[in-house]
Amino acid sequence: MAKSQQTFNKIEKEKARAKKREEKKKKKDARRAEGGSDGIQFAYVDAYGNLSDTPMDPADKIKVDAEDIVLGVPKKEEGEEEDPVRQGKVSFYDSSKGFGFIIDLENNEKYFCHVSGLLDDIAENDKVSFELERGMKGMNAVRVKRV
């Protein structure tokens, strides 16, 4: 004859689950018997995005025209054309390996520079002018000239 598949550990686990279900049911019944809750029934949002329990005054409501909402990047005006040539300073350059880094004087960003993008020979602390081009790992300085 085969032994029963019920082990002592399985029986104890099932008793614990039943006890937990019973406690949960008692708590649920107690909450129902208590009646109302103390929480906020409705939450309102004011003009600044803060939650409150009182509705906003309709006189403070701001009307927004749907045509005034602009989606996307605004187009540049003809007079706003950005100069592609930037000024910078060579922070590091290794001539044996053929690469280095240039710090933009305008926004202090560091850009990678390869020997293939040089028009003049450069060394560390040289002031240079360059243009930016998207590379595989970010923006690269190309057409680098010593100033």
C-alpha cells in the first residue's frame, strides 16, 4: 500500500494559511461594521497642481485656447541661424595615438577629437575652432583649426 501524500509540514502550512484567511476576514468585517472612513472622499487639484479637499473657485479658472498650444520644437527664424564654428581649448591630446579632447568655451562640454578631423597640428592648451558632428558615441569635434 502507498503512503499518504500528506506530510506533517504540509498540514501545518495549510493550518497557517487557513488562520491567515480567517484573520483577514475578521479585519474586513470589522471595517465594514465601523462604517465610514476618515480619508478624503474626493480630491481636487488647484491651479498649481496641489491636492486639496475643497474644489477650486470657478472665477480663478484660466481659459486656454487649443490653437495656442504648440507641439514640437518651434522653428528657427531666419535671423536666428546658429554659427556652426565653435571656439574651444584642447584639454588633452595624444599625438602618438591620434586622439584627444576639446573643451567648448561656450558651454564647457568636452568633445572627442580624432586626428582624421584635424586641419592643423594641435597640442594641449591650444585655442582652437571646430565644428561638431554626431559620432558613434556622441558628438565629435571635426574640422579643427588652431586659432
